Amino acid sequence: MKTIIEPFRIKSVEPLRYTTREERERLLVAAGYNLFLIEAKDILIDLLTDSGTSAMSTEQWAALMRGDESYAGSESFFRMKRVVDELTGFRHMIPTHQGRAAERILFTVMCRPGHVVPNNTHFDTTRANIEFTGARAVDLPIPEAADTQARLDFKGNMDVEALERLIQETGAEHIPLAMLTVTNNSGGGQPVSMANIEAVRLVTSRYGIPFYLDACRFAENAWFIRQREPGYASWTPKQIAQKMFSLADGCTFSAKKDAFANIGGFLSTNDDRLAVQETNLLILTEGFPTYGGLAGRDLEAIAVGLQEVLEPAYLNYRIISTGYLGRHIADHGVPIVEPPGGHAIYIDAARMLPHIPRAQFPGQALAVELYRHAGIRAVEIGSVMFGDQARHELLRLAIPRRVYTQSHIDYVVEAILEVNARKEEIRGLEIAEEPPFLRHFSARFRPVSSVGQDASPAADVPGGPVR
Ligand code: F0G
């Protein structure tokens, strides 16, 4: 059979609410053209994130009722711990309310001013939590990752030579840990090969540097390894994941991604001394070590989700359906980060909208137009989010797990192709108001021409913007 169907049927539904174009235009003005400031009820298809937005299974909902809400020694904790131990093999597992809480605890314990933490590409909360300790977060993606059009099997890999150079220049004693993010979210949701994980293990071992995985999307990464890396075709996703974890000294994990949970996470380590310090910090801000800021029922949902996510039929559907969105828009001329990643498709907005200069936020302009046209919400990953540090001007369409069907995705494809057909009409934006940090969450924008002056260098581009 050629058609890959959703490997589940639907028992409980949430109605979607339609809005008119006029309503959306009013909502955009009221929200200062920032889609984070639009209420979810006014969104038709929400591709803002794949985090915490999964549909839970009947088994997960059933498990919630087993939640043991005891403050200390909850049965639910031990059920989750058994699943995590079998999967990761790490000596210690500390539950946290989400991934960034695990990051904060790990970096508070390990990092000091003057330290450097390398990663293939740090996610923004990871970078922020490292920088908050006074340490420096360094991204070392392979050079090919800079070209959004390059089609590599493992474009999320770390540049291992650059890692070794960094260690020699910085001194191993100033590098408290090295990390690999699987899959590489900020690098386009691209996978990391087992060979690359092994190479990073080898280099970090040689210099005595602890090596951690940011394992949010470990199962999607395992599936890519099974499909693309020689030698793994007959392995189960679980065996591949177990091998990935066995190469590391610990991990941070957000259960909001590959555990189908709406909240939760954990921090793992093999280091007994660190585990004591981490547990003490956990008690200070998250909670007792057998619940770590979560309800017992959340621990149950994670335990079940971690097993379901490794089902081959699920992972096959997941990766193929993300690729389906990517191929259907890319084959009709919309430039995406190639090849399609695991959890999201990233449109290269700078390439799609060359008439909008970076200073006028092509990714944000595209996000606004897609909402205005079709009620779809996606997120800019570019100069709005990262300022001068932005490497690309992207629009991320993240796909919640088990939530949308193929016809929802067909609607998204149609909407993007319609916007693409008249892309010359899309205008840039400028910032009207912005907060001092993480401005993408609350900045307000206005269309460039609405202030009655056009400072746009795009006016010089032949066939430039239609106003
Ligand atoms: N690491 C990676 C690679 C992530 O993608 C995220 C979250 C985190 C850490 C932090 O986990 O949200 O549970 O605190 N990514 C979400 C996203 C928010 O939309 O990509 P968290």
C-alpha cells in the first residue's frame, strides 16, 4: 500500500473556529502583528510549536487516573523511573516541570563565568540558561548547515573538528560539558547521526569533558538513523535510542515533545556527586525529588508516552507526514530548509521574499500574511527572535504530534501556495514597541508603509514591493 495513514483513530474532538479575513485583519492590528498576542481561539490551524501540543492516547488518559499524588515516594514516580531507566540507562533521573527547568538546574550546578558550553546548535532556552550563569554558549554546526538548500542526511551534526579546536583554544578545564541537540531544532529539525554522536563522545572523553544530550526529540532522531545510516535498518527505534543515550553522560529532556505529554521533563546524569547537588536545587525550586514540579498524573502520562513514541508505525507516519508538507510546498517553488526535518518545516523567508530586507523582518511578514490569508499560525525564527545574531530568516511550521490529519495539512499547503503566488504584494514590518529581552514574545509591529515614509532599501530592488 502506497498511502501512509494516520496510525490512530479519533475518539475525542476539539472543534475549530473559523474567522473571516476582516476579523483576522482587526485581530492583527490589535495584536500589533505579533501572533503570540493572538488568542488561540482565533487560530484555525496552530503550527506555533510541537511542544506540549500533542494529542494524548487513550492509554495516556487512562494512566492519568492511576496518578499517585503522594508528596513523597509516589508510585507514579517509580513507574516513570522504570521506563526512563530502561530507555536511557543513566544512573539518576530527576523529574522537572519542563525542559528548561532541567537546563537551569544542570547549568547552575556545572557552569561558572568564563566557562564555554559547545552544542551543535543551542535551543534559545538552553543558550539563555547557560548565559544566565555567566558562561558562554557556542554553536558548532557543520559548515554545510549554513546553506538552507543543501540536502544532507544528517545536517544536524556537530562540526567535530571545530569542537576539538575550541577545546584546544579554550582549555578543557573551562568546558564543563559539551552537548548535542537531537534533533537539531534551531538548525531546522535536522537529525544527528550515530557516527557523529560517537565522534563527539570520543573527543570529549579524550579531554575528560562530560557529554550531554538535549534529547527532546530523541525518537525522531532515532528513526532518521534507522532510515538513513548504514547498519541500523534492522534495529528497533528503541535499540537505536538506547545506543544514543549509552554514549552520553547524561541528558536534559522536555517531555512536551517526544513523550506526547502536555507538560514535564527530566534531567539525567551518571555523576553521583552532581546528582546530589541537582536534587538539592530541585527541592529548592521545583519540588520533592519524586515529583519535581509535576503532578503524579503527569509522570504517568510521560511513562506511557515514552513507550508509544518508539512505535515504528508512529515514527514512520510522523517523519513521512512532516516531509509531505515540506515536499508539497518545496516542489511548487517555496524555498524550505532542505531536507525536511522531523518536527517542522522551515520556510526560507529571505529567499522567498527577496524584496523585503532583513531589517523589515521577512519571516514575520510571512507569518502575518499566512494568518491573514488562512488563519494559520507559525513562528518567525530570524531577526525578530535573534536580532543581529540571526543566521537565517525562517518561518517555522511546527507540527503538533497526532493532532492534525492529512486534510488539515493539505489546507496548509494550499494556503502557502496561494500566498506564494502573490508574494510580491507582501510588505515588510517595522518594530513599534519592544521589550528588553526575548522580544519576539511581546514586541509590536506595524507595516512599513503605514507610517507614511519608506526607508526601505527594497525600493531599489527591481520589481520590488507593490504598495
Ligand atoms: N531544547 C530544545 C531542543 C527545545 O526545542 C526546547 C523547547 C527546549 C529545550 C526547552 O524545553 O519548552 O520544555 O522548557 N522547544 C519548544 C519549541 C518551546 O517550540 O521548539 P521546554
